Amino acid sequence: MFEDLKQAYLPRTRFPKRILDREKCEKCLRCYEACPTYGFRIDADGFPEPHGYGGMEEACLSCWNCVVVCPTGALTLEGGYFVPEGRYRSWVSGVPSFPDPLGRGGTAANWEETEKELTEVERVIYKRRSTRLFKDKPVPREMLARIVEAGRFAPSSGNCQPWKFTVVTDRAVIREMEHEAMKVLRRMKNLYHDEQGKRRAWKNALFTVSSLFMVNKLDPRPFTAVEKADRCNEAIYWNAPAAIVIAKHGRGISNPDLDGGIAAQNMVLAAHSLGLGTCYIGLAIEPMNYPHMKKVREKLGIVPPWEPLTSIAVGYPKGRIDGIVERDHPPVEWVE
């Protein structure tokens, strides 16, 4: 167990290498804006420059969104996010590749031919990207209703349907959700990161012990997303014109968290098939359970036995967002 606790705080990590071709770069800064972390800064010449902060060598999750949103192909990524040992060691292969549903090698070059043989559902699955660049354009109520209806028809244990959907188009309410959530998130982020970038002994001890009880909440990656929100006027929902909050029923059969996640994925895929963009937002959900957010929960109609589970930002994407990317390989066992 003690061996497992090594590197629980700011674990040694192999980050992707982000390469910028300055000849192609138009300094539009879409990569800077679309990055889920504060993973780019602007250099003296106005170019985006990869960087880290708060004790992290880099701030990259290997999501590839910066590459996909670049209009000129100026950005490329090599490698993936990989932690070799310790509490947060990776279980993926560390060798990402492009989608390969037909077993042709998983390269960008053969995707065009592969895509022709796929169903529409498969195309949406492989090309969907988390959208963080939204147009300032409301989503019609009827389109939001179609998205919610897709969630209603998700499978659930015993057909229990242990979910409730709250559709928020009042931007003042979305801003209130963000502001109240950041009161908690900012404190946690400032405690975790270090302004001088040092790996202080007391923080190492604190987060190592805490990871025994909250291993899912103390992975370093979410703290990079909080940093981005803190530097961008608390915009947890990325200035999206709508948000859908999914709540679970406390008496849901078996695993209501899983059922709610399936319903959310139905809604996300439906939204992208309609030409909209979405982004799963979990940062605002954990603080929503705190006492100071009781009024927010009541505005959303989330009162016992309902509990906040997850949420989705929804809107029209600004420019190209969806596209194929490399993904790492999880363990797969075949029992034949």
C-alpha cells in the first residue's frame, strides 16, 4: 500500500509534446481559448506557448482539442499523458492512436476511407469533441427538448429512470452557479498549487494522506481546469447559452450514477448530431452539495431526494470543433 501512495501529490508525469508551426499560426488564439486547462500562455510575439504552473511541468491532458480547433493546422501533438508510477499511475498504454473501428491501423491517413463505411452514430461518436468555444446565440427551446428526449430514452436499471433534467437558459442563473461553485473550487486549487512551483513537504503529506480517502478527487488534472476558470472570469460553462443539469434520485435502483451518465451521453450525442456542441461540466457539481449553494439547488429544482450528478454546457460551436483525435488504449480482455 505504501508503494502505491508514492507520487500522490504532483506525480511525475510524461506530458504530450505540443509543437507549434509559427509559419502557419495566425495568432487567432483558438487553441488558447479552447484548452480546458490554462495550458497556453501568450508570448511576447503573440504566439501561444505551452506551459505549466503551480508545480506542474505542463498543463496538458492530451485531449487534442487545441489541434482540432486550429484553422490552419499549425499545432500538432506527440505522445500522451502518462503517469508511470504511484497513486495516480496510468493504466492506459501510453501509445495513443486515431480511431480504428475496422482494424486498419488507426492513422489519420486511412480515416477518410474508414469513415465512409461507418454508421452515422459511429461518426458522431468518433468525431465529437468537447466544445469550449460557443457562439453568442441562443439554442431554440425545441432543439433543447429534442436533446432532453434523447436522455429520456436511455437505458436504466429496472427501467427505473432515476434522473431529473433541469434546462437552464437564464444566463444569470448559470453565472450564479459558476460564482458560487468557484468559492469552494478556488480555495482547493490554491491549496493544491504552489505559486513558486515547489513540491512542499507539508502539501505532499496532506494530499498523500487525503488520497487514501478521496482518490478520485485529488488527481491533479481537475485542478488545472479550475485554474483556467479562475483566470477566465469564473466561466466554468464556457459562456455557453444553455446548460442541462442532471440530477439522480436517491432511491434509484442499483447504480443511479451510471444510469444518469448513460442518459447524459445520449443527450450529448443527440446534440452533436444536430450540429450543436456540448461539454461535460463536473466542476460546478461537487460544490453544489455544499450548504452555501442551497438556494442555487432550489432554483434548479434539485431538492431531496434529488441530488446533483453532472451537467452539460450546450450551444452552437464557434468554428470547427468536432474532428478525429488520437486516444490512448485502455486494457481490453477477450475471453473466447
